[in-house]
Amino acid sequence: MNERRWWNGSWSRLTRRDVYVRNAAEGRWQVELRRGGPEGRVRTREFGTEREAVEWIEASVVGIEADWREIVAARPKRKPRNRQSALKPLPGGQVA
């Protein structure tokens, strides 16, 4: 599932707002407006494309207040492919 998220920067349950864009069934895109955190009130809207959904969010929600930011999911750190590539030689040719 493709998803993007914006947050207004507030931790308070009374003022916190989150906006999500998700790829819904049959090529439709759903915008979820959440007020008050995870247990808060939820409203949804549907759009035909991701671009339409994001443009609506930027014009109607995010563009109105200055503190909004898009939350980017952290990527997991890549592990070395093999143990030998992770080892560095010490002076004298020894491996740490």
C-alpha cells in the first residue's frame, strides 16, 4: 500500500492533526483527515489520482498553516552483504 502522511507538529490531543493519503481499492486514492491523534475524529475523501489528492491537501490543509510537515518513513539500515566486507584491517594486516 502506498501511503504519505503530514502532521501539524502538535503533540496535544486537543490540537493535533494528521493527514494521510492512501492508495485505496480499484485505483482510487483516499485522504484521511484525523483530528485529536489516534483516538480522534476521522473524515475521509476520495480522489481519482494521487496527484489530485496531494494537490487538494496542499491547497486546503497544509498550505493554510505554517507548521505542517510531511513525515517520511525511516528506511531500515542496510546490513553488509557478508561479514568480511564489514571487517576493517588493522595495522599489521590483522582483521578487527
